[in-house]
Amino acid sequence: MTGIPIAGSAPAEYHIGLMSGTSLDGADAILADFRAGKPEILGHAHLPYPGSLRKELLELHRSSDGELERAELVAIKLSRLYAQCVAMLLENAGVPRQDIAAIGCHGQTVRHRPESGYSVQLVNSPLLAELTGITVVSNFRNRDIAAGGQGAPLVPAFHAAMLRSPKVHRAVLNLGGIANLTDLPATGPVTGFDCGPANMLMDAWIESNLGKTYDEGGNWAASGKVINDLLESLMQDEYFRQAPPKSTGRDRFNLEWLRSRLRGGEDPAGVQATLLQLTARTIAQAIQAHCAGCREIYLCGGGAYNALLRRTLEGLLPGLSFALTDELGIDACHMEAAAFAWLARQAMKGLPGNLPEVTGARGKRILGAIHPA
């Protein structure tokens, strides 16, 4: 596969998606060609966050003195890292920047408070446009929130446009820091919402105990025994009982939330096993309650490669088939970045990017603020 434009091509259909999620692991960029409708991924790049930047981002999730200035300075650092990631991407793909219609940049979420009317994703979009020489579309969530919605999840609209089948009822499960579920019936409305934590709590717990940023394959969780009393306590959180539309993030599910429910003396590996079970059970309950008739589950996001999590989900949901979204033509690792490339395309074309059935907004809205190159 080559990213070199062919004669007579329409460069306006080349868009970059730039995503940095709640896992705080780094920036992911993809170059998508939308000429055929479903995106063809022409290249991808990843830049991990330096430890110091990740630390600053984690600190900004809590209110503290000087946070406004620190947030602006971190946004500048992020934008410079994003620009480096875009440069790597274009070099890998062999596509000149002038052929790119726009970058869809999600930014790094540090607050998500739709109940208070706002969501904050850090990025200095004018700087990113200056550094890359490419139009930047960002701040996707707040227009939906202004229309009474949750501002998230936004990826279900992309799933509906690209992955829906007229013959079979399927669902897409994104396993990032948070678990996002999209229900795609063969007919009728598409729905979706945040189920709760996916990797977020497991990542935080293993880092605090072993210094690792994630539990590869679920191996540490597999070495522990589920602590049933702790599991029941965690599952009592009222978020899991709320009806959609709903969305959540690190504001709610964080290490402090977990530690407030520990009695002390628990086996660390047992806590990890319990957190994996929490993720799997809350997802299974969500699918059973809100995806009646679903036959196929397609996984994407980093948690799709957690072998123990996948086996646990399959055991809780017998009769459903599980596969990666790769089988539908979009790599599980590229799904969210591809979605923001599509959202940028929608904004540039003056088309809506949200699904009111998912977010609860009063209607369809064009999402994102456009910063011309």
C-alpha cells in the first residue's frame, strides 16, 4: 500500500486523525483517504509521552494553584509533540502536507463535566496549524454539550457510517482507558455510551505497584484471585446503574476512587484481577441490557489485545462472536484516530458529526472549531 497520490486524485479527501486518549500513553496519528467512502489508512505514527509530560497531565486532572497557566503551557508542549507526530506520519506515508485537507485533533482530556456544561481537551490548535502548515479542526465535544448532549462518546457516529451491516446486528466495543459501546442494529437507531472503565484503573494500579504502564495480556491479573467483596463494592457505583446517554472519564474513575474502597492488606495481584473482572462484568451487563439481539462484537482499542480480558468477556457473553475490527477493514489500533479524521472531514464539509441518540443532544450538530493553516 502506498500513500503517494495518484494522478487525478482528490487531495481534499486526505485527512489526518490525531488522538491521545485517557490512557495517557502518547499521540496516535493516521492518514486516511476517504475517496472510496470507507477510509483507506495510508500511514500511521505514534509518539509516546515523555514521563514528565504524562506526570503534568495527571496532575492537571486535580484542581490546584496555578493550574490555568500550567494547562496552557502543557497545551503548547502537547501541540509541539502532535506536530512531530504529524511530520513522522507524512514522511512514513510519502504524502506532502499541501495534500492534506485537515487534521482532526481530539486533544488531551483533563476535565469532562457535561453535567456542568463543559469538557476540556488540551491543545493549542493555532500553534499546531502554524507548526504543520495544515488546517486543524479541534474542540469537538463542546458544541454537542452546548446542545444539551454529553459531548461523548463521539466515535459511534463514525462506527455507524463505516461499520454498520444491513443484515446482522453487531456492536463495536472500544477498550481504551474507558470502555465505549456502540450498538449497530441492522435497522433502527444507533445507540452508544461509556460503559465505565476499561484499562484506566488496571493501568493506574499496575503502575502504582509495579511501575509498569499496562498489564500486558492481563498476565498480572491472571496471577491473582478476584476479591469478591471488593468487586461487589466497586460495582455499587451509581454510574453503572445510570441509563444512557452517559459518558465518564478519569474525573470519576481514578486511583483515589479505587483506594477509597480498599480495606487494606489486599493482595495487589488480586486487586488487579478484580479490576479486570469489574471491566468485563460492567461491559457484559451493558451489552445484555442495551444490545438485545446483538450477534457480533467487534473490539478495538488497546484493551482488545488483553487476552485475559477478551476470554473473560467471551465467558460472560456465550453465544456472541468476538473479533477485532480489523475484520471490518479498520485496524483496531487505528479506530479512534480514524474517527477524528472523519470528524474533521465532516466539519470541513459542513456536515454533522454527532448522533443525538448517543449523546442526548437536541439534534445533529457540526462539531469542531476550524483553524485554517
